Amino acid sequence: MAGQMGQPVLILPEGAFRSTGRDAMKANISAAKFVGEVVRTTLGPKGMDKMLVDDLGDITITNDGATIVDNMKVEHPAAKMMVEIAKTQDKEAGDGTTTVVVLASSLLDQSEKLLNNGIHPTVIIRGYTMAAAQAQKILEKIARKVTLDDKEILEKIAVTAMTGKGSEAAKTELKNLCVTAVTSVAVKENGKIKVNQDDIQIVKKIGKSMAESELIEGVIIEKETLNIEMPKTIKNAKIALLDAALEVKKTETDAKISIKDPSQMQKFLEQEENALKNMVDIVKKSGAKVLFCQKGIDDVAQYYLAKDEILAVRRVKKSDMEKLSKATDAKIVSSIKDLSSDDLGSAGVIEQVKIAGDELVLVKECKNPKAVALLLRGGTEHVVDELERAVKDAVGGVASALETGKYVVGAGALETELSLQLENYAKTVGGREQLAISAFAEALEIIPKTLAESAGLDAIDTIVSLKEKHAKGNDGIDFGVDVMNKKIANMYEQNVVEPLRIKTQAISSATEAVEMILRIDDVVASAKKSMPPMP
């Protein structure tokens, strides 16, 4: 920048970069669209996989949108926004990460066309806001209800979430596990169902097949018992949970004991041993046959616990202690002196097992547990990793459906219906906002288009056929892309259903991200600091 005397005036530091107006907007749109283009081909059951190699050379092969964007080391701020909306989608709805990124990318593509036609960004933003609000109203109208008793519908939602993620071979077994897990931990609060997904523990171990995965009505502790003399299996177990160490307390001050006689040393050691034995006696007196301790257990205490045939596990994670409390109905006690029979929980069976070379303690057959565990099995590390992602999506989907109490038909049927109804809505709106609403409607078609392409169908012919069906009203509202049979079909009859929240969250998140990107007309990027030379 030049001053009055022709001398340059430095405002920004050397090496800083500034982009303004349409140039800044187009750069942001291009960067954000790139993320959408990467994940778009993974959409649907016939979606392609992506191979991700990190800077250490570790390889991840997946078609899970959340995993892909999480492992993409994007630098551009606009691209980072796309990563953030995917993470929000995964956190809030449990699934639909690919959908939200692809939809946002499609909206940006339509925005670019409108900008090139001279439509101002604020007009586009206003039109998109109106379209998103109308879309939410339409969604609420066409959604169907689901409750805890609708196990069949919930299983269909679980299967839809898992389809295309490498778990089809065991979907019959897995859908039942996922639905049972979610319904076990679901609680009713003020007439609404709440599901804390943290209460569903997922543990993966290599070995056996996916179909041999199992639901543990309790908790899996990835630790082993302390002493080989301790029992390995206990039935009808009474369980104590202790958040205190079974050790002799050391003084905080540096106290010194003067011993003049060897017998005094022996008495001192005996006193310490008696203190530990008294602690174990309290556990025994309470009636507990199993002890889970969040802190340490002294070797002497271990000996007495084994002698009294009490199974003990030390240094259990706090999160596992909380799960144990919910599963067994035991209270977590902070002081050994306070432990009594009233604090104990119960489980049908507790056993130590060795799976895939790891020692585990299984707390099983709990009555009405409010925390459960899914033990996932698979032939290779890649298989169990992908299975874990599929199960997490299924659990998230079922939980979302129960919490909102509604579900919709998938496979592009919903997006086609929304597109058609928004086109009609656009005709009722005056001004240039009408163009933005129509663009929003067209952007929604990216979902059925992508599904058609992944199935090897002609995208344009598929969209035309779908719109023709949906134009007939309620008779065609459930028609979507049947990628398995390469045709359009009634997808409700094909059992392809999804939670309403996945769609509502995807539309709101995608719209907000696009509006934020369209508002930016100036980008000032500081120069990256170079690392100082090594001494």
C-alpha cells in the first residue's frame, strides 16, 4: 500500500496473503467442495472405499464418512468447516456424516452457479434459510413414528446403517445385538426416551467370525485378576466397587522410626499386615465375592483376598467403574470402612477369560442392566475395525430414532420428495430468493444421483423416473434408488429406513456451513512461521 509521498506502507507482515471479493469466495467454495468430492463416492451400500495413509505409514481402508474426514489433514479453513459439520453430525445423530458433507458440497456448487449469474450472496443465504426451514416442516409431516416396542422397525434402521460397511454377512445377528443394547440402556425422562451411548461399551477382538460377536448383559473389564489362587469364575456374584486403595497409607511427612530391637521390626510389619487383613475382613464381612478397585491393592491384601476366595481386580478405569455401577446396581464406595452389604451389586456370572491373547473379566447376566457391552469378533484387524464403525453407526441410528420417536424412508426417497415439494414452494415465493430455493431443491438431488451412479444406473434417467413416481403423491412418496437390484423401488417395502434426526441435522448443519462460507468476502492469511535452524 502506497502512502501520500509514494512510499509503501506495510499493513500486513511480510509473506502475508490477502484475497478479497469473488476471488476469496470462489477459493473457499472450491476448498470446501473438494472434501465433498472425496467422500461422495462412498455414499450408499455400493459406495467405494478410501485408502488413507497417515504420516507414520499406517493404513486405514474405509467408506465411513466420519473416519475419512477425521483422517484428512486439511489445512484450508473452509475445508475444515466441512470436517467440523461431519463431526457434529456424528456426535448429534450418530450417522449421516457422508450425507451432510455431500449435501453441503452440492449446495456450494449451486451457490457458485447463482453467484456467476449475478445473484448476491445475501439473497442466496436468505433463500437457503427459507428452504431449510420449509424442509424441516416437510420432514416432520412425512416422518413415521417409532417406539421402544417397534423392534422390527428398529432392526431395519440398524441394518440400513450397517449396509455397505462390510458387515452384511452377519447383519441378522448384529441387528439384534445393536437393538437389544440400545433398548437395554434407554430410559424415559419426562415422557421422552433418552439413550446415553456411553453406557454401551464396544470391545473388539480379533478371532472367530463377525456372526460370533455377542452382547454381554453387563461389562467387560480389560484387566486380569490379581492372584492365580483367586477363583476364575463366580456364579451369583455379590460385587463391591471401591474407589480407595487397599494399601497402608504412607504419611505425608518424612517420619522416622527408631528400632532398637529386631522384635520391634517384626511387630511393625505385623501391625501393617493386620491393617491390610482388617481391610480384607471388611470386604468379606460385607458378603462380597468380587471386588473391583479403582486404585491399588497391596500384595498382602491380594493374598488374603485369594485366601477368602474373593476375585479382585485393581486399577479399574473410572468409566468402567461407572458402567459396573449401572450394570450391577452396586454403589461406588470411597472408603473401605464405609463398605456394607447395602452397597453391593450382583451379577449372574463373573469369569476371567482369555480372548485373542488378552485377559478379560466378563461381568455377565446382570438383571435389568443400565450398561451393556458388545464384544465384536472378526478374522482380521481391518475387519473388526470396520465392524466397530458399522456397529457404532447402527447403535447411533437406533438411539437417534428412539430419542426423536420418528423415522423416514432412505435410499434417496426422502431427498426426492423434499426436492419436489421445495420446487413447488419456490413458486409461491417472490423475488430472487425463489432462485435460491430452487437451487436448494436441486442440490438435494445429489443424494439419489450419487446412489444411482454407485449402482451403475444413469443418474438423469433415475431422477426423472423418481420425480415421476413422487409426483403421484402418497403412492410414490417411498420410491427411492434400489442399488442392490439396480432399479427404483418402494424402499419402505425394501426395509431401507433411517432416523429422522439424521436428515434434520444434515440439512441444518449443511445449510449453516454453506451460509457461513458465503458470508466470507475477505481472507487474510498470515505467513507461516518457519522453524528455527537446529543448533
